[in-house]
Amino acid sequence: MRNTNELEILLVEDDPNDVELTLCAFGKSNLSNRIHVARDGAEALEFIFCEGPHAGRKMEDGPKVVLLDLKLPKLDGLEVLRRIKGDPLTRMIPVVALTSSPEDRDVVESYNLGVNSYIVKPVNFERVVEAVEQLALYWRLMNEPPKLKG
């Protein structure tokens, strides 16, 4: 049995209000430990690939799941997804698109690139809390991820 305290969520979100709302929802669900926030696509890739300010972190130490907005500065979410799923060291990391875009082309392109799930962000707090609780409980308790080697 794996240690569920190892759960590390990478939240890739540039909107400070959405970051606060999501972190608050995680806190309300008692799932707020071991969350890292990347505010743009470049920062997300540095964290995932243990580069730049994250060079001291080991690949196998996370993230266990990535919550990825698609509309990001520097590198958009689709490019982040393309790089994660295109690298043998990271392609097994579950990526959930958590975005405001309901556009068919974004949904189709995300699945073509290997996204594990696509969720359009709810607009009110109660729905966000409910969505985050369900997401976190699924990835934390039900999903069995492969071990990453770095």
C-alpha cells in the first residue's frame, strides 16, 4: 500500500483568484498539503523536469497529478501537456485539464496530446469545492500511479 501523504499536486494556474479559490477548496477538503503552484507554463515545466529553481528536487518526488489550465503566459497549457506526455520520464504523470475553455478544439487537442481528464472550471465556490474534493479523492485514494524514475 502506498503512502497517501506522498500526494503532490502541481496546480498550473496564472489567475490569482482561481489559485486562491482552488487552494481554499483543497483546504476545506483537508487536502491542502503538498500542493505546488506554478503561475505559467515555463515554471510548470521547470518544476516537472527538476530544472532551474527546482534542480535539487528528484523526479520521483512528484508531482503525482497535474491540474493544468490551458490559457497560460509564456507557454500555454497545450504546450506544457505536449512536453509532459512527449517525454518517457513524465508521460505517465496524470494530467487533468482544469480550464475555463469549453471549446471543442481545446478538448480534442488535449485528448490528442494525452490528457487524462478534461474539466471545465465551475463558476461558483460550492461547485469548485465539490469538483476539487472529487478530483483529489479520486487521485489520492483510487488511482494507482506508476512509480517514476529520474
